[in-house]
Amino acid sequence: MKCRKCGGQAVLELPRHNAAFCSADFQEFFRKQVAEAIRKHKMFTREEPILVAVSGGKDSLALWDVLIETGYETAGLYLDLGIFDYSVESKAKCEGFAAARGQKLIVERVADAMGAPIPEVQKATRRPTCSACGLSKRYLMNRAAVEHGYPVIATGHNLDDEAAVLFGNVLHWQTDALSRQSPALASTHPKLARRVKPLYRLSERETAAYAFLRGIDYIVDECPFAKGATSIAHKQILDRLEEQSPGAKHNFLFGFLEKAKGYFDGAESVTLQQCAVCGQVTTGEICAFCKLHDQVKRRQAGPLSSTREGDRHE
């Protein structure tokens, strides 16, 4: 197997591109794909500082590595979810990465903002773990970006992630979600940072290969709460399709973005305002994060508090 570009020994074959690359040329290919994503969707400029949301996994650390290597001003944001040893190890990976490259790492703890780590939030509210976690991460990412002066948040969502989300949204015809599905979401409020996904052109396998070739030390284990998640089932379905028809995920996602997304634009029509409790962006008087926070506090206070709260609403 020879490298398509230089003719040397290839280390990675990419069936969906009908190509193989040596280490150096694959890394160049990877960076060019990120650069094209940034250019095509005008994600950010060279003058803007970028807050990179990092989890300690291969995708987010690979993204941060590319942005550093290509000269962007960046800082990392790690959200400590308080998920047992998983959070301890993932935080250590992010701290090690940042220290080795002389980069700033901002750490936000869910327990500080919510009053409890994610496992305790789930127990207190009986809300699905991934739901509470996702809500908390979106809130804390935006709050950190606004408070620290970063106009844009970059996340490590890759082609597999985006195709799986699209599959789920189409399966249930979630038109509001389909209108928001994009590699770049603009700011529609002074307290709302832009959100971008520079890895959306690259598969999970490709980001794993890049991380390996770059010697990036990342956490391999999945979140212990991810088992049984619907998104994983969707990924597995698409994996089987990709195996039979290389490029299927790319064609599905890019076909939607280029040919179908326009039909759903405007499906979600909301007016943003500031939460009466915390001041962050919401569509109602009080944001979902503050409502969840209040629920956690009442459950922690005990049955008497919950009963009194119920009496006040009767």
C-alpha cells in the first residue's frame, strides 16, 4: 500500500477517499480538512481567540493540537463532570496536554455551578444522565466563553458524531433540531458565543489516527454512563452501512447540509433573553440550568422542602 501523494509506504488507508497516506501526508491531509471547514463556514479569523472544549478524548485534543500547530490563539476548557475516576483521568489528560504545549486550560466544575456532580444530579432529579450532562455542558461552555472573553467555542464533534445526530433527528423528524444542525452556529445574542465544529469533515477513525501519529495521550475509555445511549446505537447502524458502502456517512451528512438543510431553516423561531436568576441566555424567564439547579437543591434539602415547594404551587 503506497501513499497517494508521495508514493512512499502508507500507514493508513481511507476507503471513502479511495486513498492511502504515509504519516506526514496524512497529517497534512487532516490539517487541510480542518482548514477547509474553517474557511467554508467562516468559523473564526486569525485575530479571534478560540475556546476549545476538551474532554480528554482523542477528538477534542486532536482539534486543539491542529489549531495550535496552525497558529491560532487558543485556550482549552475542561468541564469537570464529577464522574468518578473517569473525570479524574480525563482531567489529567487535558492538564498534561496543556502543560506540554504551554497552553491555558480553564477548568469549570459542574458541582460548583449545580451544587452536585452529574451522578448526584441524576439521582436527585431522576433525569436521564446524558440529558442532565448535556444541558450542563452547553450552559457552562457558553458561560465560560462569555466570562473569559472568547467569542467562539470549538468542539471536537466529528463526521461520525454529526451523521449520528442527523440520523436521530431525521428518524424522529425533529424539525427544530434539523434547523440547528450545522458545523457553525452564529451568535444571536450578546451573551451567546458562536459554536463551531472544525472536525465535521473527518471521521472518528481519522481523528484517532491523527492523535496516534501525533503522540497525543488521550483517555480511551468511554464515559461509564454512555452505555445504552441511543446515539451509540445510531452510530453502530451507520458503521454497518459505511462498511458496506464507504463514504455513506459523508454523503448523508453533506447531502443534508448542501441540499436539504435550507428546507428546515427557520423551523425554530425563538426570542432570546437573559435568565432572571443567572443572567445567561434563555428562551423563557428562567433558564433550564437554573430550574435543574433549583430541583437539585430542593431534593438535597429533603422531603419536607419538596412538600413545602409543592404546597406553594397548589
